[in-house]
Amino acid sequence: MSAGPPKKSGVKRFRGGRKWRALRSNRAAMISLGFLLLLVFVGIFGSLLMTHDPNAQELSARLQGPSGEHWFGTDGYGRDTFSRLIDATQVAVLAIVQAMALAMVAGIPLGLLAGLVGGAVDAVLSRIAEALLALPPLILALAVVGVLGPGLTNAMIAVGMLLAPRLFRIARSEAQAVSGESYIEACRSVGCSNFRLLWRHVLPNSSSALMIQLTFGAGIVIIVEASLSFLGLGVESPQASWGSMLQDAFQNVSASANFMIVPTAAIVLTVLALSTFGDGMRDAFEGRGANG
């Protein structure tokens, strides 16, 4: 009789390990993960990597190409592009953290609750989520920033509002699938509260789908933040962001189009890495990897 529990826990470890082994065998996903970890490293320790003050202007050195002093050249105000890229990467990482934290707090608990409880609670919360999803994303973001004013935090509040309904729908769907299981009924029969059911049973079984959605949501954060900053509604000058760098380069496109390469590459590579890693997690966790 003592052999039963160890065998059961071994099966759980094998299943979880099998998913992560399938993910590690996906070379594209692992390369993307490495790139994303590099971004996180730069976001945390970027201040140590800067070669110049990212906001220091030197008009006599404006619009210079790459050199030993300015590795990526200078922008229209003579600011070092490499240092501003590092600074903008820190902004991008902070933007993802702010927007995704708000979306998770607003969307996931309510979605799990709606899927588990059902009834009027589900109906009301679902109608609110559907109304938000029906609004054009960028228009809603512009409206929120217009009310709250420009700035990174206000822009990320807008983005968090965009992503919360999407996380709500995923969490609700997963909770509905789990709520009909026999062990949920058994827990209810012994008096488990809804909070305990959500925390101990529903959320762990929904984590895979939510993690996948979070990676795609982070890509949306990058695009919307860059768009708002390009329009002057994101970070405030002279703070650097990939969108504001692209806007500065666009203003000087007549001098050279090469100045648009760095911020454009940063946006494209980050969104591509998030999407590729999300696809890799979906294939591994849903059993559609190399063996699927």
C-alpha cells in the first residue's frame, strides 16, 4: 500500500517533464526564449551597458553613422542611438510588466469565477468583456490616454484594458471545462469554498493556456506601446522608447532611411520572438510537438 502515492507523484512529474522536454526540443522556441531573456537582462541591468547618457544632446554630432564612439550612430539631436536603444528596451520590459499585470489582475480572476460559478455572474461579466472586445483596440487606447493624459503608465492602463477581456475569455473557458469534473463536485460536497476551488484546482489546470495567451498578449503590448509613443501619447520626451525612436527617425528620413532600422528591428524581433515562443509552448503543452 505504501507504493501507491510515490507511483502517482512519479506520473505527474513525467507528464510535466514531457511537456518541457518537448518545448526544449523546439529549437526556434528556445532561440526565441534566449532572445527574450536577453531583453529581460537588458531591462534590469541596461544602465550598466550604456556608453552615453541616452538623453544628452550634441547637435554638432547629429545624424552620424556608426562609429567607434557611437556604435549605432546618433539621432536628429545628436543623442547616442545605442544608449537610447538600451533605454528604450528597459521601457519595453517595464511596459510589458505593467500592462500584463493589470490584464492578469482584471481578467484572470473574474474569468475563473465566471466559468466556475456560472449563472448571472457569468452573464454580466461576459457581456462586459464582449463589449470591450468589440471596440477597436487602438481607438480604445487613444480614448483612455486622451482621458488620463500621455505617459507610459497611462498608456499601459489602456493596453491592460485591451488585454483583460482576452484573458477573461481564456480563463472562463478553462474554468468551465474544469468545473464539470468529478473531483470539483467532490470538493464542493465536503464544503470547499469557491476561492479554494479556484486557487487549488481550477487555476493550476488553466495555467498552460493562460501562459500561452500571456506571450501573445506581450506582443500586443509592444505594438500598441510603440504606436502610442510614435504618436506622442506614450512615453514623454526625452524618454526613449522604440516607438519614439522610430518617430524621430521618420522625421529625418530625408537625410537617411537607415536610422529607422534599429527601432524597427527591435520591435519586429521582439514580437516575432514572443509569437514563436508562444507557438512553441502551445505545441508542447497541447501535444502537437514533434511526436504529435
